[in-house]
Amino acid sequence: MLGLSAWFHTMMNLLFTVVRTHWAPSAPGQSTRRCIQRDLGVWDRNYSGRKSVKYHQIEPLITQGFNARVAMLFYAALRRKSCIDTISNAEGEKQLDLVIERLTPDEFNTLVEDVRLAAFTSAAWNGTGHSDLEFRSICRMLQEIQLASTISLATLSNVAEHPNHATSGGSIIRS
């Protein structure tokens, strides 16, 4: 049986692994689209470096980067399935909302499955079916963050269900 603090520290260490492995490009001159450093710039955040990472500061940034990348994959699926053309003007967000609102449940589920197959499978982790190393790195980062998020949600739901165990050190999660 594992206590809540064990699950929290497992989740925290998974996020620190994401930071260590996806902070910056591995070689000078490589694209930074898959890196946390780029997310810092996009989200207008300041951070001194990956050696002094504070969980409570980096977790929201990693979550935003995850959500943005999954949204990008969903947008790409919409384009592949010919649901939309390129949307780039100020009205684009409203147009995209209308496109999504008009999807049937089956169409929506098909797009979600397309995203899952593109980024959340062992084939995506291994780069099977494509030769883009940067995309493979993005898939790996997304899967690592997904695992940490799953543990985080399980930990939080257990705290909500068993508040006395969270403060007394009792174990409520069985392995």
C-alpha cells in the first residue's frame, strides 16, 4: 500500500523528469518547438533554469504546454479529416467553435481517437510511421506528462474522498 505522499512524490518526480529531458534542444541549432524553454517564451514566463525547478511554479506551465500541444493535434486532425481549412484571422476562434459545435458525437470521437493514435500510443513513442524526430519527442513528452497528470488526478481524488488520511499519513491507495 502506498501513502498519498508517495504518490505525490512519484508524480512530482515524473514532472521533474519531463523538465530534465525536455527543457531545451539536445544540440545547438535544433528547433525548440518541443521544449519547455519555448513554452516559457510563448506563455511569457520567466524562469532561471532547470536546475532550480520548483514544482508549484513549473507544473502550470507544463500543463499549459500539454493542453496547447493536444489542441494543436486536434486542430491537425480537423484539417486532415477536411473539417476545416486553415483558420488564421481574428474570426478564426469563432469559426473553429462553430466547426466543433457542428460535429456529431461520432465525428468528435473519431477526431479524439485520431489524436490518441497520433501521440499517445507505443507507435508514437517509438516514431513508427513517421521520421520526424521532433514530433517523436513531442509524443514522448505528452505521454510523460499524461502519466504525471493521471497520478496527480488520482492523488487529488483520494484526498477529496479521504481527507483524514491525507493529514494523518494513512495509506489509502493500494498497489
